[in-house]
Amino acid sequence: MRSQQVPCSFSILYNVFITHCQAVKSGNIAHIYVANNILSRYSKCDFVGLSLACKLFDEMPLKDTVTWNTMITGYVDSGNLGAAWEFLKSMKRRGFQADGYTFGSILKGVAHACRHDLGQQVHSLILKTGYQRNVYAGSGLLDMYAKCERVEDAYDVFQGMPMRTFVSWNALIDGFVQVGDRDTAFWLLDCMEKEGVRVEDGTFAPLLTLLDNDKFYNLTMQLHCKIIKHGLELYNALSNATLTAYSECGSLEDAKRVFDGAVGTRDLVTWNSMLAAYLEHGKDEDAFNLFFEIQRFGFEPDIYSYTCVISACFEASHKNLGKSFHALVIKRGLEESVAICNALTALYLKSNNKSMEAALNLFQSMESKDRVSWNSILTGLSQMGFSEDALKLFWHMRYSLVEVDDYAFSAVLRSCSDLATLRLGQQIHLLTVKTGFDSNDFVASSLIFMYSKCGIIEDAWKCFEDTTKESSITWNSIMFAYAQHGQGDVALDLFSMMRGRKVKLDHITFVAVLTACSHIGLVEQGRCFLKSMASDYGIPPRMEHYACAVDLFGRAGYLDEAKALIDSMPFQPNAMVLKTLLGACRACGNIELATQVASQLLELEPEEHCTYVILSNMYGHLRRWDDKAWVTRLMRERKVKKVPGWSWIEVKNEVHAFKAEDRSHPCSENVYQILEELIEEMKWLHSVAISDSLMLDANNMYPLL
């Protein structure tokens, strides 16, 4: 439970101690009123003060209900519900009668700790002692049930209260807000106004948090009008909540209007709310300008401010700005902040492979790491192809006693997929079962993908069968698995089953469907899926869908249709689409179109070696040596090197990596010797097959010989 106690300065504690000494010296400490007064002052201080209060409590020859209440309140405010509960039990055992203040205090601690079980025990005691109509006990019960999300119980307590103040109404409204019951929360507001109960900022602020969608824009305006009507628009909490509500309802203009109207009452939360609004609406430049404006107005950006602006620097054009923010973080002495370091790590990971070293250095320099820190670097290593490093980091993570969650399991299983390390993947599968994460949709999806990449489609299906089948995540994965195993018809059957079970489809579902069509050559069916996505399923085609369709047409030899589809796209093709078209050009042998596509790709990704290699191979195949030499020279000038493709094989639980003409393995001589023997045997078998074929032809020609 979070401490509610205000830290006590040494001077205040010292003054209480002096008063205590004087009371002991004068003999006044024997008076229960004096002792309770000193006890109360001690209990309002920090841990040291509470220790002295506890010592004084033990020494007091006379105690009353106030004495016990003081100790219970002190421990509740310090966040120690356990100690407060023990005092309550001792109070009952020693024959002291709890009163409304006792119940109000202990219920406050129960509410903050969300210990509904203890709250019910206190409720029983309140009924037993006849304090159910006491205003402090009733308010405490209402607040406790509301914070523990037992809103029906909170409403029953509310109905039985003889006197309901605005505090009671606010607590009940807040309880329904916490459980997301928008209709009841707003109905209570109407009832509150009809009964003439005073509304204030604490009434409206929770309600505004429920307005987080475009469809609530009109409701946000109505609530804003009520706020203005009651003269509450200049309250910081309300203006900040109104600003955020407008932003989340899709109106950046109204959010900016609220921000501009809060001149003179803005706090750092106001600035951060506007900063978040700009970023949510993709106004990165405005967000950056606002960040620097915060400082010009005399506010010092906090951790939230920095994490927001750093998270907006993922675009390539903002890469240098991200480094500048990193420098500013160091200058401000905030490099120890785990949240900021996590944001910077994510920034470097999303930049490119060259920034991986910077991300790792930052991660290693962090004195304190949380799960987000580990998961970020683990996911980054996995996504960028550093699969072996990801596996090593995962084991370090486990030995560091960091709780492994679904993000970590998903990332490490992806690395097992990339390396096709079946044995290790099976071990991690067992670990997910032991920790109960195998039922998580994301982990199950990764398991399906891992078994599929390792060629065990049966185990992939078993993993799918063990899921609830309520989410598109696992359905998409199993469809991809069968599509990539050349069983596109099974993938399409799964799509029909998915629709039959009314599972919500998403854009990834149609990537899987179009991939299945592509792999089994269902051109017409794939074309129909692409056309019907928006009209029949409400999912507009994205770049990846067009890439799948280009691949579909390219595999079928419909190169002109693939080119026409790209020209009809509602946005400019990215590198993924162009690479797909270039691959289709290679398959169809269309060097003219390949040259055009390659020139576009070389502008978009001048450092990507694949484009140069494909173009060079096509020129070589057509014996256009001058053009092939030009490509080679261009690679040399741009310092682009061909990255060799690596393969992995797992033998006796050990992974071996190799590439073409590789002789780095210690057993390479034996491998090449066996390879030569296999080639000779293949040649011999080939010659025998030809000889048998000739003999068969001869027998057919001269059957009587």
C-alpha cells in the first residue's frame, strides 16, 4: 500500500521529543490527555516517530479509545495495514470499544490495500456494534467497497446511509468509474444534481476519464458545459482531465482551446497533457516545440515529459533529435530514471541495426532494471536477428530473478524459431507450461510459429488446440503455419471456421489469407479477398496486403497486373512492396521493369544489399556484363557489402551455423569429404537411372528381341 503519511522533518520530531521529555519531568505524562496528544504528534511523523509512538504507547499506564485510534491511524497513514490490523485485534481483546473513528481509519487502510476480505470482517463488526448508521463508519465502508471494485455492495451501503454528503456521492461515482460502468456513473451524476447535492471538481474529474472515444465527443462537450456552469473550469484537475478527454475523443482543437484557456492556472500536468495530446494526434513537431516551451515558462520537465518526447523520435528524420534528448537527460541528471532509460533503449532499438550497440550499452549501464528494461532489449535482439544473443540474455534474465512474462516468452520463442532450435524451443515450451503462460494468446501464437518454423506442423496444431480460440491472434498464427507449409487450402478452411465462430477478424488475418492464396496459386480468390476487405469486413487494405497481392500475381506470372495494382494504391509503395515486385520481375525475367523498380529501391534504401544482388544476378543471367559491372561498381562506391546468408542445424542439442563455402567449423574437412562422396553417389545413381531409361526405351522399340 502506498504511504499516505507526510514525511516529518527532524526538527518537528525533535520538538515533539522535547515536549515528551518535559511532560515526563513534570509528571504530566500520567495524564491521559497529555499522553494522547504527544502520541498523536509522534504518529504523524515517519518511521522513527512511529517507533517512539509505539514505545510511549507501551509505557502508558492508562489508555482509552483515542489512544488506540491514534496508533491505528498512524500505521494506516504510514502504509502498514498489517500493524494497524494487529492493533485493532488487540484493542478488541483488551475490552476497548471501537467507534466510528476506529472504523473510518481501518477501512481507509483496507481500501488502499484493496483487501476486500478484511473489509467484510470490519463490516460485520460495524453491524455487530450498531455503527452502521455512523457517518464515519458508513463513509469508510462505501469508500472501501468502491475502491475494491465491489460497486454493488458500495451502492447497498450508500442506500442505507441516513445522511449522504457530496463526498459519499463522489466515492460511489468513482467506484463505478473504476469498473468502467459509464451509464451508472452518469446516472448517479444526474441523481446527484436532482437532489441538489453540491458538485465539485472531484465529481467531474473521474467521469472525464471514461470519455476516451470519438463517439463520446458530444458527451464531453455536455460535461464541459456543466463544469463551466458550476464555475469549476479553472480547477487544475478538471482542466487537465477535460483537455485529455477532448484529445482522446478526436478533437485536438478543443484540447488546445482548453489548454489556452488555462493560462495562469497551468501546472506541469497541464503541459504534459497537451504534450501527450499532440503526440496522440501525430503532431510531433508541435510536441517538440511545446516541450521547449515548457521550460521557457519556468517549468522543469519531469520523467513523463521526457519519456513522451523520446517516444516520438522513432522516425528516421528525428533520429538526431532523439540523441539530443539523450544528452539533455544526462545534463539534467535523469539518466538514473528507469522509465527514461527504457524509452531511450526502445528509441535506439527501433532506429536500425547500427544502433543496437548503443541500446545494449545503455541497458548495461542501468543500475536498476525492471521487466520493461529486460523485455525491451530482449525483443529488440530477437526482432533484429540477433537470436543467439537473445537466447543468452533470456537465461541471464532468469538468473537475475526477474519475473519472466508473456513478452519475454514471445520474444525468446521467436529467436528459437529463427534458429530452428527445436530442442531449446521445447524446453521453453515446458517452462511456459510450468509458469502458466502457455494459455496466453501471444505465447501460444509464438509456440505455433516456433513449431511451424521447425517443421513440426502437428505440434503447432496441438498448441492451437490448447487455446481458447477466442482471439484472432492464435487463429492468424495457425493459418500462417499451414500457408507456409504449402497447405493453403487448410489455411482457408481455418479462415471459414474462424468466421463461423464469429472471432473478430483483423488486418493480420487477411495477410494470412492472401499468403495462403499466393502459396497455392488461387489468383482469383485472392483478388476477391483484397477487394472485399473494406466493403465486407470493414478492414481497409494496408501496405502489407498489397505486398501479398503483388506476390500472388507475381508467382502466377501476372506481372502487368501486379504493376497496375501498385499504381492504383492509395499511398506510395514502401520498400516491402517494391522488393516483392522486384522478386516477381526476377521470376518472370522482366529486366526492364526490374531496372525501374530497383532504381526506386536504391533511393529508398541505398544501403540494402539485396536490391544490388538481385539486379546483378539478373544482368549476369542475361549476359549483360557491362550492366552487371556497373552494379558492382555502385556497391563499391556506396560501401555496400553482400551479407552472406547463414543456415543453422541442430545436432545432439547443439546448434551449428554455416554459410556457402564455409570452412570455419572444426569438422569442415570431414563434412566436405562426406559431401563429395554424396555427390559422387548421386552422379552414379543418375547415370544408372539414365541407363535404365535407355534400356526401357530399347525394349519398347524392339519388343521381340
